[in-house]
Amino acid sequence: MEGKKKTTNCLLFLFLSLTLSLSLSAALQLQTQTLPLHSLPHPPAISWPESESEPDPEEEALSLHLHHIDALSSNKTPEQLFQLRLQRDAKRVEGVVALAALNQSHARRSGSSFSSSIISGLAQGSGEYFTRIGVGTPARYVYMVLDTGSDVVWLQCAPCRKCYTQADPVFDPTKSRTYAGIPCGAPLCRRLDSPGCNNKNKVCQYQVSYGDGSFTFGDFSTETLTFRRTRVTRVALGCGHDNEGLFIGAAGLLGLGRGRLSFPVQTGRRFNQKFSYCLVDRSASAKPSSVVFGDSAVSRTARFTPLIKNPKLDTFYYLELLGISVGGSPVRGLSASLFRLDAAGNGGVIIDSGTSVTRLTRPAYIALRDAFRVGASHLKRAAEFSLFDTCFDLSGLTEVKVPTVVLHFRGADVSLPATNYLIPVDNSGSFCFAFAGTMSGLSIIGNIQQQGFRVSFDLAGSRVGFAPRGCV
């Protein structure tokens, strides 16, 4: 009897030792990185002294200083600006998902390079990043949204039937020597999804409606755009006389989607259908963000993943996400099938400059969140905040160790900096895991997760590249 007891005790001891050993081994194998703790950023001052210089058609690969659109809302606190960002983000995702579900295009209704600074638009509506562009001849400088989820280029024009408030005077086409209306029967007019015709002057009319309820309507035309000192002629754009929605502050929108009327596709011959951007985490760095068009847009250090074509929806940039790792280990229960784009154009993963927080289809998000919670079990938990269900109280600390997060795209493993997935949500030390679930089958890689990477869009090569530490 005693022999059996001893044997049982020995087996129990061995089992406990093995369990403890495996637990310690797992703990030792957990890959972590340091998260420096920063508060929510304050709105910066704004100035564009370089924008008004005379164009130089010979100059290439230009770079501009960058300012954040929060500068247009200097009367709001960092907490208020963050809440507004999350409200816009919910609207944005709702619109993107609705457009994808409808299986219709969001906004389809020569080796030289240039770059223009972009402004992170946390104080504005449909579109989070803005740049300063000269319109017409002579060039009148205005703010315009950059949006990879839209195609048509447009801006508000006088006379206004209805225009929202913008930071600069409304563009008057009668004062530009290079403005020209597009005739109703012209091939450019027929590129619109639903072209109209002004029977009085026989000029083509456009209308674009966005998923958040914003819309613009007016004359379809060609005009010269000036990016600091680089002039781009005969860009097809909408001159909007009736514009309503969440575009307050910016004069219009520069569509960077994959559709036929987007700026990169229109200027494909000149800039080889290549552009890139690098978005700065303003809470951690004073470096400028930028957007670059042309061959120099593609970083030599970038890791590339193929673009996937959705035959039902030509605007969005679809990528193939195979899985995600947390702490150096693949997340269990998170398979490539959760992110697959099917033959009917449903599901899939898009990368989007206008969405802030990455949304993953619900089963994928739950698996990722649970894995992160296990890896971050040493951190003090805090109450949920808005759409975030995994938050931590890091008050009184200057830095913490957090498990690594790596996105595995086909051909490209993208290792996220800690600041791209654990972010401040107030100035009291609360930080939240910056992913969220969606009941839709569509997953969206948002701009918080893209911060610090130069994201290169090579439409000619049908690929997207990620270069870490690219905002230099």
C-alpha cells in the first residue's frame, strides 16, 4: 500500500515539475518589447511657408514640412480630439463595410517623382490625413484629404449652391487659366459610374456619395494641381457646387484608390503608378509624415505582399493576411481562412489610410485579444474604453514590457512597434489594445497600425510594401 502511495506521489511530483517547467519555458520564450509611455498629443501650430513658392517643373522628389489637422481645432483638448477620432472611425468603418457589401466601387460615380507633406486629420471628418495642394493657374493653395478608400478627385467650387466651412477661400474656377469643363460625351465623362450632363453648357456632371452620408455634386473638369513646386496638368476632378458632410476644414479630396479616376491611376504614365506614405505617431515623435509619388516612393528596404484583385470592387487595396503572432507564437484559432476574399467578392482584408483602428472579423479578433491578454497578464487591467475591451492602468510608469505582435502577410512579416497596438486613451495612464472586432467578414488594417512604416503602393507591380522606420 505504501509502495503505491509513494509511486502516486512520485508521479504527482513529476507532473507538477513538468507543468512548472513548461510554464517557465513558455514565459521565457514569450517575446516582448518595451513600450515607452506617452500622453495623448496636443494639437500643434500650423504653417505652410514652403507651399507658396513658384513651381519648378524640373524639380523632383520634393519634401514638405508636415502639420497635423488638429491644428485647425486648437480649442479642443487631447481627450476631446481622441473621442472625435473614434466617432469618425466608427462612421468610416460602417461606410467601408456597407460599400464592400454592395460590391460596387466606393467613388467610381514618366519616372519623375514628387512628394507633399500630409496632415493627420484627427479633427476632421471622412478622411484622416490631409495635404496642402495648389489648384489652378495661378495656384490657389487649399487643404485636401488623402484617401486610399476613394477614387474621384474633387474640391468645393464657387459659386456654391451649398458648401461646408473650409479653412481657405473656396476655389473659383473662373479665376484659373487652366480650368476646363469636360464635355458630356467625352471618354473621361464616361469613366464616371453615373455621369450626368448640364444641358445648358453641355458640361459633364459628377456625383459621389460616401458611406458616412457625405456627398459632393458638380461639374467634372480638368485642372492643374501643384504640389509645392511640382505641377501636374490636366487632372480630371470634380468641381463641387453642392457639398455636404464631414469634410469640414478641407477643400476636397485626393482619391488614392485603385479605380480608373484615382490620382495614381490618372497620373500613371508620369509617376509609374507608384506612391507611398509614412504616418507619424504624433504622441511619440515630432518627425514629419509624408506622401511621395513616383519611383522614389518605393523603399529599397520594403517587404512586399501581392495585391489581390476584387472583381466586384476596384477601389480598395486587398491584401492576403495569413495569420498573426503574439509574443513570438502564432495565435491559435486564427487561420488564413478567416481573412480570405471569396469568389463573390466577400470577406478579405484591405489596408486603408482613412480607418484609424484595425478591425478584424470577430473570431480572429477574439483569438488575437485572448492571446495578448495572456502575454500581458503582468499588467494591471483597467475598465473598457469606447470600442476597446482590453485596457490597462499604466499610471505612474514610464515604460512597460509588452508581448510582440507580428502581422503575417503573404511574403511579408510586419512586426509592429509597441506604440502601434497599445495606445493612450486619456492623460491619466489608461492604455488600450488598439484592435477591435467586427461582425462583418471584411477586415481593415487601419492607420494606427501603419504608423512609422513607409507603406508603398506599386500599382504597376500589383504589390504593397512595408518599410519600418520609414518616416525619415
